[in-house]
Amino acid sequence: MIIDAHQHFWRYDPARLGWIGPGMEELMHDWLPIDLAGPMAETDVEATIAVQATGDEAETAFLMEQAAAEDWIVGVVGWVDLTAHDADARIADWQAAGPLVGLRHQIEGQPARLDDRGFDSGVDAVQRRGLIYDVLVNHRQLSDTVTFCAHHDRHTLVIDHLAKPAIAGSDADFSAWRRAMAELAAMPHVAVKISGLATEAQPGPGEPPDIDGIHRHLDAALELFGEDRLVFGSDWPVCQLAISYGDWFALIDAWARAQGSDCRAKLFGANAASIYALNL
């Protein structure tokens, strides 16, 4: 089964989705399962994991509703206030409500979370309950991310978007990213998502992504993490700022095929099914 382990849905509300700013007008409307069904069919993607796009529990409820209506949405990575005194109980309630497979927070925009004891307690609760914590950070936050991941080693952590490397940046940027990712790869409980890279590979807004740069980072990720800890995701609809769903799938598919059939099968489904404990 081909699984897209990272895509988003929303009913557009600029007050809630404040990260959608100038130059991102294409994202400024509703994006719902009906909009993704066509691109999935064209690429033979059979199932998805819907991932939160903003920080409130109404978002988790909304994604659960989409999963209840569409059997191909096989998992939800939602949001819970992990600093709340009753975070563990809230997590348990959402687990009972539907296919919650993980939680995420926009750490990229609130880096203090990487060194917050209250937040740490919430992440501990996530891991005790056997859920994945998706780590949304960028390459400038990797030093603190290494410390964070080393501390939270009771269950798998998944680094979204390869930690948003500066793909169109300098050789020094690549070397610094690779060194930090090597530290993360040395932790067997850390996996990474091959997602969100097209937008990071744009030299400037509206410009085509640096495909050679993407390949360089994919090769490094495979070398460091091995084929068992790579998970495919589209980051749809955000990816459409740089590349279509079909073209992103084709790019990663061609790269994976060059690595061999086992790598492709794991990247495009088996790893997601195992890591997120999907009920397929």
C-alpha cells in the first residue's frame, strides 16, 4: 500500500492559519479531502496521514471528522496542549475518539518548547501512550533538537521535512545540516520524513526548486538513517507553492526506484505503517 504520511486539510481562516502569509495566496482557501482525491488517484497513493496545521484542539477534532468520513485517511497527527496539567487525560480522550497516531506542535515558530519542562512532561505522556511525536523544526534549531530527541527516547520521534534544510544554500549549510542529522541518526528511535523539501529548495519565492539539491539531501538521509527510517510525505497542499502533488511524487518515486525495490516499498508505505502503527 502506498501511503502519504504527511498532508494537511483545513477550512481557511486567516486568524487561525496565521503562518499563511504574502506570497502564499494559493493556500488561502479551503483544502479538503475532495481536493486531494484526484491527485491521489493519479499517483496510486492509497492512504494518508492527516497532520495538524495549527495549534488548537479544534484542529484535532476537524481532522478526526475527516478521517471518520474517508476510510483512506488512516491516521491523524493532531494537536494537544502538552503543557496543560491534564495533557495525559486529553491525549487518552483523543486516542479513544479515532485514529490518532501522533501529535505535533509548531516548534519551528516556538523554539523555547525544545527546552520547556512543562512541554517535556507532555511529550513524555505522548510516548508513554505509544504515540509518535512529530518534531517540526528547521535547520537552525538542530542543535537543540538533538538534545530534545536524546531526552525523549521512550518511543519513536519523527523529524518532519528533514528538519527543513537550506537546500538552495551553501556547501557550508549542507555540511552543518548533515553533521546534526548524523547525531540524530545515531539515535535508533529517530526517523525522518521525506516531505516538505520542494518549498525549502526554492532559491526564492515562485522559483523552481533546486532538484539537484533535493537529491543531495535525499542521498544523505538514506546514508545516515537507512531505508527503515525514511517515510514519504507530500506536505500537500503546501507543496503546491513549489511543485504539484504528482510531480513531487514522481521525483521521489524515481529517486527511490534507483535505490532498489526494498527501499521504495519501505519509503512509500511499509515504514509509515510500522512506525505509526496504522490499522490497515
